[in-house]
Amino acid sequence: MMEKSWLLAFTLFLHVIPREAAFGVSGGVGLGIGNAGSGVWIGGGISNTPTPSPGSSASNLNSAYAALQSWKSAITDDPLKVLDTWVGSDVCAYKGVFCADPQDDEPGPVVVGIDLNHANLQGTLVKEISVLTDMSLLHLNSNRFSGTLPDTFRDLISLQELDLSNNHFSGPFPMVTLYIPNLMYLDLRFNSFSGPIPEDVFNKKLDAIFLNNNQFDSQIPQNLGNSPASVINLANNKLSGNIPSSFGLMSSKVKEILFLNNQLTGCIPQGVGLFTEMQVLDVSYNSLMGHLPDTISCLNQIEVLNLAHNKLSGQVPELVCSLKSLANLTVAYNFFSGLSQDCAKLFFRNVGFDFSLNCIPGRDMQRPQPECSVIPGGGLSCLRIPSPQPLICGSLAETLEANLSPSSP
């Protein structure tokens, strides 16, 4: 997904910047990709931006100049001297700032993006940034910004990508992000946000939602299934309760879902089989129980399926091990009691397969027998919708949508 993010950012960059300006970037275009985020880093700003003529873009650039200088004054440490270039009224020459002629009939140029990834800046965000209403991306990953987001950010009407990952932001979920009208990519990972995740996150038309590695708690909102996102990452938080039953009613276009390392309980919803384009599903390091739903065998595009470190039981189904796109299947540290022959064949397909520390008779590296005498969740009743035998994946949507709703238990 990191690759998708910078590709989207670069596409936006080429879309909003005329070709002659795009290739006049001082220092070239570098890809600021790190573990906590991604983006396009514009080294040195655009150096060939023409001087605005009187009455043309002077007011736009004057406003941008005032806003950026206000922000600069709120930055208390700049070890890489990035802001040494933030001098003078030509903001288009500032490092990390790039400009273009606007898409409408207004005189240009205007600031269309700020990318300060990996600048190691320390400071806060200021409300004046909101005057940059032509800005389509704001990438600030891997810095030391702290505090919260100004409420004025709702005025960033052109913003499509907001990457605040790997900083020191704290407090409750920044609700102002939900009022940015055209936002598609929201990356808040690796901060110290806490409290519940608001329902409206999943009502908004976001394509990517990265909330992992924070301190979010409470339950995953029941309207999870409303989200049209292709990637949702809620890993490494303190979320509890069940995976919402609406999980199965999400867009079939979802590619990656990561719920690992939370405190989730209950069953894996049967609706998981609707995700026909899913490539990564990781629910490891939770307390999920019960048997695997047979619909999991409909994940025809799945490459990574990680169910490890839960309390799942029963058989590892033959159809799951037969999935053609599998590159890695991990079911370790559960209470599974059997494997099919197709699971044993995974090793010959060069598929990573870890089934250690379960309760499978005759297999090495399993739990001691006393641990297998009482299977967790033995009385758990997982909602299972009857399906034809053999399972017909193509008919799942009609069957599940007829029986499931967000209010299902």
C-alpha cells in the first residue's frame, strides 16, 4: 500500500503541475518512502516559477507566504536545515513546497502540495495552513510534530492526501479530518491518538485508512461495512469486542485489512468470503475463537492470511489450503485439531505455512496435551449462514446480504 500511496501522490503531482514546471524542480523528484508512511518529496521546490505579475497571483502567493511564515515560527527544531530555504516571498522556491497554475481561470501559480517527509521537524501545526485551499496533498510523515490538528483544516477543500504518520500527535481522533470534503487518503499511524474510533471514519469516501500504531480503544464501529476503502489498517491499538458483522458487507474491492495485535474476541464473520479481491488479511494476536468460516475459501486473490495467536479451533479446511494465490498461511498458536492433505501440500508449492503450537495429533511442535483438553470458546455460537454444498462462492453475496445486517448479533 505504501507503493500505491506514493504512486497516487505522484499521479496527483503530474496532474496538477504543468510538464514544463514538473521537470524544472530544483534537485529533482525523490521518493520519500519510509516504514511509517510514504510520499513524493520535492527537493528544493520549483525554482523556475515565474514572478507573478501585478494583479495576477500576488494575492494567492501573499496569503501562502503569510501562512508558511506563521507555520515556520511554530517549528522549534530543524536539524536538517530544511526551512533555511523558507526565506523571501517566492514560496514556490521553498523546499518541500510545490506550485502549479490552478485548474480554473484564476491567475496562478498557487501552492498545490507540501511534502516534508523525513525532515525531522519539531513543532506544531498552525491554523493559517488552511488558507492553502488549492493544496491537494500534505505529507508530514517522520517528523516530530505534536499537539492536535487545527479546526480550520476543514477549509482545505482540495486536499486529497493527508499523511501525518510517525509523529507525536496526541489526543482523541482528529475529527476535523472527517470534514475535509475531498480527502481520499488518511494516514494517522504511529502517533499517540487515543479514545474511540468515530463511526464517521467508515462513512467517509476514503480509499485508504491507516490508524495503526496508536492508542485507540473501545470497539470497532458497527458501520465498518459502510467503508469503500481498499485498505484499512487498525493494527497495534487497544480495540476490543467482536469484529462487526457488517465486515462482510464492505466493498468487494477491499485489498488489505489488518486488525492484528488488538484485543478482539468472538468469531471471524462468515462475510469474509465476499472479499473476492482481498490480498492481505491479518487478524493475528487477538482472542478470536470458534471454527473458521468455510467462506474463507472464496478468497481467491488472498496472498497473506495470518490467523496466528488466537484461540481458533476445529480443522484447517482443505479449501483454504487450496487457495491458488496463497504465498503465506499462518495458523500458529491456536487450538486447531487437524489439517487436510492439501495443507500438507503447501510446502511443495513453496507457500510459507506455520501450524506450530496447535493441537494436531501426530505433528511436531504442538501444544502439550493438557492444554488441548479444554478448547477455548467451546460454547461460542458463531453466526453461520447455511450455504449450498459444495460451497458456491459466486452465490455468497445474495445469501449473506439476505441474512446479514449491521445489527446482526
